[in-house]
Amino acid sequence: MKTPIVYSERCLLYGSWHIEGPQRVRKAQEVLREKGYEFQEPQPAAEDDLLLAHDADYVFNLKKGLVEDPDTPPYGNIFEFARLSAGAACLAAKVHGFSLMRPPGHHAGRNGAALGASTRGFCYINNIAVAVKTQNKPTLILDIDGHHGNGTQEIFMGDPKVWYVSVHRHPHYPGTGMVTEGNCVNYPLEADAGEKVYLAALEKALSHFNLKKVELVAVSSGFDTHDGDLASLGLTENTYRQIGRRIGAFGKPTFFVLEGGYRGEQNGKDIDQLLTGFEEKQPKL
Ligand SMILES: [Zn+2]
């Protein structure tokens, strides 16, 4: 069975001028509808669930629209958009689906910009962190976005139940994730490193934790690693198919949450390849 796509058209209703704009998701969902995926409508996350990942004063300020930086504007009603995106990640965790929503989340730390980064990198609420916290199971978070998920690392650093594994471009925004620290495994790669180097790094990164202890796999699914996109590592549709196969081979309940990827039609094709590879290898659970 195909992985369900969690999606609401409401995520298209803000920020049309920004690179993190509606076109990246609108086009992707068109591609996935054509390919016959089933879609499910999310509900906003409860405020108590947001507080599992974020400080109360940050959530309070976000609600009031009092958070602003050069990357991450205080759009009208941004709290509601962010809450819906977090709720979609929570639904994806429940139904083992793919949350195709914006805003993205992995740069949002406990109190905003994370680990000394200058901005929140288009992120407001850390969607995958909220979903993992609500599930409260031993979890592997695999971050395949081209940028380091500094917010996710900050939230889960030292958490004995969670392993965070990221393969990303460096030097690049946000400038973190150069070394592995405790439960946070980081593999920085040079720009346009290419599929062979990427898949070898992924394999090494995945040797750092005990799969037997993992009950849930959460994938921060960014596609800005695609050749020519914002954090290009020179990857192709075939690379995402291979990544999907590797994730499927874990044989664990798995969900996916959209992060970056700024060319909508290509995002849709890459998501299809990732999920097709995943389904090829995922045993019946
Ligand atoms: Zn990114």
C-alpha cells in the first residue's frame, strides 16, 4: 500500500513572495495526486503538544506574531499555519504517512533560533520534534535535508530515547552540525558531493546507533539536496529511491515530514521516489 500523504490546502495561504512559498508544496501535491497517492487532512496540534518541544515564552511570542528575523517573517496568523503543520506531522506519525506541509520545522529550537544560528531558517515550530515527543517512543530521527537540523539537535541533545542522524552540506547555513555529539550524529559533506559520496556517508552515519532499540523512525525529508537546489549535494531522483530503500530496510514503523526543497514539481517526483524505494523494502508490519 502507498504511504498516505497528509496535506491541507490551507498551507498555501501565506508567503507567496518568499522562496519558502506555496508553489513548492502546491506543485508537489499535484504530482503525487497524479500518481495515485491517498491524501488525509490534518488538524492543528494542541498547544500543550507544542510545549513538549518549545519554551512557553517562545510559543506565547509566536502566537502574538512577535518573532521576526530576516529569513522568517511574522506573517499574519503564522501561529495557526505553524500549528497546522505540526498537527500534520503528528498525524503522519500516527498513520505512518508523509506530511506534505509548510512551514518546515527542523531549524526551530526550544526558544527560536538554535545552537547560536542567526535566524530560524523559515521555521516556526519544530514539526518533527512535536510529533516525536507526542509519540514518546525510542526513535531514530533521520534528517536528509541539505541543511543541518540545528533545532532538532538542540531539542533532543542528551535524550536517551532519541537518536538524531543528519547528513548535510557544510559550510552552509546554519553553520552547525560539524561534529557528532552524544546522541546527535552529524555527517557534513561538501557542496555537490554526489550520490556515491552521499550514500557512503549515510551508511556510515547509520552505523552509530542500535537499531534493535528503535521503535519508530522519523524522517526529516528535505529535497534541497537535489542537484541545483538551495543546498545541493548533487543528488538525483535515483538517490532518493536508494535512500527510501535504506529506510525501508530498517523494518520499523516510519513517518516522513517535509522540510526544504524549493522546486515544487521536482519535490513531488523526489518524494515519489523516496516513498517508492521505502515501500519496495519495507516488510509488512
Ligand atoms: Zn534545507
